[in-house]
Amino acid sequence: MPNSDKLTFKVLGRTLEHFGVQMYTQRPPALAELVANGWDAGAHNVDLVLPREEDYSPDSSTIEISDDGTGMTFEEVRDEYLVLGRNPREQYGNEKYGRRIMGRKGIGKLAGFGLAAEIEVLTWRDGHATRFWLKRDQLRLKSNEVKDIDIDFKREDPPDGGTSHGTIVLLSKLKHKTPIKIEDLCTSLARRFSRTVRGRMEIRVNGDTLPDPTPKLTFRFPEEGFAEVSLPSGEVVRYWYGFSPETIKLRELQGFIILVNGRSAQAPPFFFGVESTASGQHSTKYVIGEVEADFVDAAADDDSDVISTDRQNIDWEEENVLQLKLWGESLSRKVLAECARTKGEEFENWALNDPDYSERLNRLDRASKKQVKSFLRTLGSAEVESHRSRDLASSLLRAYEYRHFHDVVQDIVDVGHDPEALQRLLVKLTDWKVLESRAVLEVINGRLQIIDKFESMLANDAPERAGRVGVDNMHDLLARHPWILNPEWQILSEEKRITTLMRVWFAAEETDDDDSRRIDFLGLSADRRTVIIEIKRPDHAATQKEVSRLVEYKDKLSQSVPDEQIQMVLVCGRNPKITPSELKLWEREENREIRFWNSICEKTKRTYSHYRALLESDIDHPDFASATREVMKTREVIERGTVHRGPEEDDRRLGRQDIEYREGEDG
């Protein structure tokens, strides 16, 4: 007979490692095991005290699990609790304290070692309490060792002010380095116990009752409670499922959980293994459900046990769960398809009821509208957040609005599951250089933004050159973007040698005229072509001296580069203060221009502004229609291989072309 004044724990090799440390690597299943011990002890209340995230320290923090169950006498600790592998159902059957027993294998007590290196247990009943300590290092043996290890303990009085019976488990020297996300843990624990269990035994974390883990649903079957179905074997299964409007973030809430005797036996997300092949497989993160199948763990013998020790998985190869598996597969396929269909219809309804979207949709022809609606349903059933789905829906519609530019919509429906259609699409994307076209549009979009910046600088009378770093100035604007002066000059770049040379010549001039010093020079060149530019700020009118100076600099440069064509441009704000004859000479002579900032801005805007309708998707703008006609005409030429027009086309007009620009046209 065991010594009544001694507690021992028989350890078999690496039992502690296999069924404690390694089996319970995550907090939720380990804590759920310790909570389940309270249920089997007849508890009506279980309290968990967890460290706050900001206070968490593995070395100093503790986790406490207390319950008001029957507690244990010293003899029960010695003869029952410290006996590893003891099956309580062999002694009590499947029920105790008027409830189904959850435990079966007799090793759940080791779950604490998945969280901590030391476990302190205080248990009391009938006015007597026993406190004992289990330490991981003390109980760790080599694989071939068997040993009875003495357990430190002491007898004491029950805690003051508490219940007449109960148990407290204190975990210290915690294993996990990261703080506990208490909100997620509470949801996970609530998910692992049925509503019935949580109704009969209140589970609290830091004083707060576990919440209902079910997220907001747009659909639930049945609307309340559970539906019941009888399997061919006669076993009864209860279940419900629902659809969330948004992606369910916490994996513990996704899919089905199988509850057996009020506790999880198959952890979520679970779809009976059909999620990779079922129709509507993208719906897995929007579905939540529960399946109650108590018959899976109805027997008391060890041979019928099909639930893993950590209650994460059921052995689906066993015969007594085969019919449940077949039924679950059928249910999962139905639910995923139903969810996909429901989400698709909801998304289509959103689009049709959105004023802006429906207005754009109604402008399409009947066949295109039908296709777009079909794609909306497909898009709505995909695994995409709602705000992102709406962006994609706009892009889908834009593909049809731009069908004259990128005629690929007829193949979209086949992409993804029809290799030949995918090939046709790729060929078409390549032939029409869709990516290159998009790149060109990006360049044009950038130029429109530069033009807006140009206008702002004119309005603010930007200086000729920067007085300090970071200041907007006309020199830097034209040096970076010479196409502002002439679209043909986009191939030119600043020739700093020429710019510097003209600045040196100017600095050598003796002048006390402050206004004349508000001046700058810019040299551009490419392919034996040179442009020298004298820049005056927007509010300045050039003088006779400044005009003559530019001619002088041109003559000097001609001596250095006699074979290059040199063009002169004077840019100022108003009509220059020069004689009529000199002005007439400038207008008549080739390779010299006087340009005015405002007219430069207006002409450049006219050159590029008609692209705004394309970039801003303004399909009602005349420029959009003009570009559409031009693309259609271009395609006709490419497809026919000739530019010849038939008689029926002679009277048609294409409309304004892209760039209507005549060099030197100013004023």
C-alpha cells in the first residue's frame, strides 16, 4: 500500500517530453486541457489569470487556472492525479457529476509543461488542502529510464474566503517568449467549448466571461440553434454554419470545428479535406460552423479512442467515423459553393445599386453588360476584401470602357482554366503592346503634372534660377523638361559646358544694372544641334541689350562648334523693349525665337491636355471619343494592310489628331 506521507510520480522515459512539452506547443490547446480538468471535477466556475501584454515576462510572469470543482484529498492526489495514463472512465463510466467526462487518456495534467517549466497545484476539500510542485527538470529522464520521483508537497489549511473545495494550478517560468494576445486567446478558448459547456460552467479570463466567438454573419443556417441529421448508422449529428461579410481574420474561427462531449475534437479551420477541390474554395475564410458529434467518443475503452491527445485531430481512417466523414465532405462542398454564390450575388447587387457604377455599366451594350455582371459574381466570390473588390470591379468595367484600346475582354472569361484562351490573351497583350502603351500613358500623365507645376510657377513669378537649394526656378524646369518649349526637344539634354560658358561671359560684363542680373542661360544639345536659351522671369520684358547679347553669344559659340546648328531662344514675360526693325529681324531670321511664358504654357497644354480624358476615364469627353475613333481607324489600316479609303469613307472625318503644334507660333 502506498506510503500516506509521500507523493511520488512514476516517470517512463521521455513521457514528459512527448505528452507535455512537445504535444502542447501552443497556448490555446494547453489551456483548454487545463480548463477541461475543471469540467471533469464538477466545476461551475473556472478563472484564468493571465499577464497583460505590457507586463509579460517569461521569467517573472505566471498563469493561474482556478476552479470550484470538488478538489482532491491527499489520497486522491497520490492514487489518482499522480498516476500517469489513468482512464477515469474505467472507474466512473462516461458521466460524473451529471455531465459527460471529457478526459480519457489521463495525461492532460502534463499540458501545463507545454507552457511552463514549473507547475504548482493547490487543491482542497473537506477542510484539508494539499500543495505540491511538479518541475520539468526533475521529471525529465532518458528514453530508457523508469523511475519513481518524489514530489515536494505540504499539507495546509484551505485558502480563506474561497469555496469549500477547489483547485488552483499556477504555471511559472513560462516557455513562450511573446506576450499573450488575450483577446485572441479568449476567442480561441470560447471556440473550443460548446455553448452547453460554457452555459453550465462559466469560464472567465482576468475576470471577464469568455465572449461568444461567432463573428458578425450575413447568413446563418439554421437561423438559431442547430440542425440535426441522422447518419445511415443511426447516429445523430447536430450542426450549424454561417457566412461572414468580411474575411475571418482568426484562423480558429474559420471553417468547421467538431465538438465531442462539449469540447473540440477536430480543430478549425476544417472542411473535411475538400477545400482544395470544392467549388467555391475561395470561400473558406468566410465560413464558420460547428458540428456536434458526441458518438465519436461515446465508449470508455481505449481501443475506440479516435481523438488525438491534444484534441486537434480525429483519426478519419477509423471505421466508426467514416460515415461522419462522408456526410461532412458533402456538407462542406455544399456550404462552400453556397457561400461563393451568396457572396457573388451580394457583390453584384452592390454594383448594380451603386449610382456611379450602375451609370457606367448602363452605357455598355447588352452583351457587355451581361458579361460584366457574370464577372462581378465571380469577383464577389473570390477571397478579396470588400474595399479591394470594389477597386477591382471598377477596373473590370474600365476594361470594357477601354475595349477599343485593349480588345481583350472576349477572352477574359476563359483565362485561368482554359490554356488556349490564356494563350490567345497573352498573344493579344503582346501584339498590342499593352504594357508599353500603359507606360506611354504614364509618361503623358507625368507631363500633364509637370504642366500643372509650370502653371503654378508662372502664377508665383518663379525666378530664373535658384537662389538656394530647393527653390522652384525656370532654369531647372526647362533643363529637366525641354519639351515644354518644343515637343521635338524632348531628345535634347542640358549641355552644362555651354551653360557655364555663357554664365562666365555674362559675369565678365561690367554692369550695375540690377535688373539685368536677374537673368540666366541654358544650353541644350543633341545630335549636332545646339539650342541656347536666355531666360527672364515671367514678369520681365526683355531689353535691346539682352537680345543683342544672345546674338553675340551665338556668334562666339559658332567659332567653337562651326559644324553645329545653333538655335537662339529668348524667353521672357512680355513683349521685349526693342525697336520694331529689330523685332521684325528676329521674326524673319531662321533659328532665332522670342517666346513668352504664358503662350508657351497655353501651347504646351493644348499639345497634351486632350490625353486627360483617357487618363481620368472621362468617357463622355469629346477627346475620349476622338481617341477611340483614331484607334479604330489605325486598326483598320493594320488589319487591311493599306491606307486607301473607299468612297464611303471619303466624307468621314477622324477628328483632331494628337498634336497640333507649329514651331514658332506664339502670342
